[in-house]
Amino acid sequence: MKDPDLSAGMKGFIDRHEKWVDERIAGGELWEKWRAVHLARLADLRHEREIHLVVTFGMIIVAFIVFAIWLREPTGPISALLVLTFTMVGAYLKHYWLLENSAQRWMRLAERMERDEYSRK
């Protein structure tokens, strides 16, 4: 039987970690106890974001090449390929937007927790 947590994809990964972080904060757990886990997940997310940035730009280049071909020869198959590549670019941009905004939220959280931990000392 599939584990629903593992099949939720990147959105599930982000949601699970944010729920876990919220539980740590609500429980008053000290930042130094869960810092390493959060920073490791942040590193994973940042790596994923970097990979998707490269892939997204690659797809944009492919889409423009297909568009240039379509301008010279607007046939049915080229039109279908054009629609497919622009649809994929849209999907990649949406996914990259999720990764970028999540990474920024997690970085701000880490910064806030470091600042709060430092001010306690």
C-alpha cells in the first residue's frame, strides 16, 4: 500500500515540513533542537529550486525555438508542439514559483528563529 505522505510530491513535502515546524514552534521547542533538520530540508528545497530554474530556462529556450520554427512553417504538428511546449513552460513556472516562495519563507523562518534564539542569550 502506498504511503500518502510520500506520494504527495513536492507540495506535500513542503506542507509536511511546514506543519512539523509549526508543531515545534507551538510546543515551545528550542530552535537549537530542530535547527539541523530545518536547515537540511531548506538545503534540499534550495537544490530542487536551482535544478528547476535550469530546467525552466531550458524549456523556455525550446519553446522559443519551436515558436521560431512555427513562424517559418505554421503546420499542424508544429502548432501542436508549440502549444505543448508553452503549456510545459507554464507548468514549470508554476512549480518554480512554489519552490521559490517556499524557500524564501523557510529562510525567513530560520533567520527569525536565529534572531530569537540569539536575543534569549
